[in-house]
Amino acid sequence: MKQFWAKFWRENKYFLIFLGLMFMFRSACADWNTVPTASMKPTILEGDRIAVNKLAYDLHIPFTHISLVRFADPQRGDIAVFDSKVSDKRLVKRVIGVPGDTVTLINNELTINGTALQYEKTANNTDQIEHLFNTPHIVRINNPENHPFANFPTVIVPAGHYLMMGDNRDLSADSRVIGFVPRDEFVGRSRSVIMSLNYDNFYLPRLDRFFKSL
């Protein structure tokens, strides 16, 4: 058996080293993430593969959440990827509240630190432009007032935590369900789609979404 593994290593060591380095790079530096749900519609669609910059916030020891170097903290408006211990899965949501923020949601309209965000209607009756200070983006709201997610009382985001919400406000299990997200659960930030497959049309590629900015 030892002779078999020794021979296997001699014949494949360069390929195995390449694989190891590739997995370490994907774990610590950059990767892509498949989006299987509609929680970030219309910004991100089911079937999108989004690029994840894992160096946006920290340099982690590969395959762990142990931070070696902290480069920056998540900012309001970031589309962030994090491994939620509460939901036991990797999630993609938008940063709404940072530590110390006071946040209220009334009839699907946010007030942050006493400032009511401005909303503009679009041609699509369910979509609105939400002006999250310097990061305007489209949110989808099907039931403006009657949905159980449409309201929450004033909360203060605790130190070391973040308030996360999906852009598809009625269909997102975000901080309204899982609570505040700890800083050490963040994996990285996404600002573009790499490629996209249409799950409703035989998984054909959506060419118009390839390398689309978010």
C-alpha cells in the first residue's frame, strides 16, 4: 500500500499541489457563490453565480473563519456573503445597519438613525428604488403593509453585529428571522455576477447577466 501511494504521489504531485493551491485561493481570496433563491430579487436572480471578494473585509486562514488581518468592515449597502450559524447555511444579503445604528421598519420603509429613507416607484408596481444613503438600489415589495415582514420596532444594532436584509423584502429570511449577524460570520462582498443560468428555461445561460455589475 505504501508503494502504491508513493507512486501515486510521484506521478501526480504537481497536479495535487495545483489543486491544493487552487482550493486555498478559493477559500481565502476569491470564489463564486450560486444563488438558489429569490431573496435578493430583482438585484440577484435564481441561477446567478456571483463573484465573492473574500479579501474585502479580512484575510482568513484558509478553510476557517479565523481572521489574520482585518482590512475593512462591512458598510451599509454592501451585498455581503456570510455563513449563518442560526440558519446553518451560507446566505447573501444586503447590509442595512452597522454597529450602533438605530433602525426601524414601518410599512416596508426604513428609518436609520432618525432619517427616513426615500423611495421612488418604478414602472414595475412591485419594485421601488430605495435610497440607502449613498447606495440606491431596487427592492421588491409585493405586499406593502399587510405582510408580516413589513414592520419591526426600533432596534439598535449591537457592537460587532450587522442588520442584514434581502432586496426581495417579502421573501427573505434575513435579520428579521435570524437576528443580527456577527462580524466573524462574514465571508466576503459581491459586486458582480460572473454568469447566470435560467432555471425556468432548461438552464440556458442568461447572456445579458454575464459579468453584470450589482
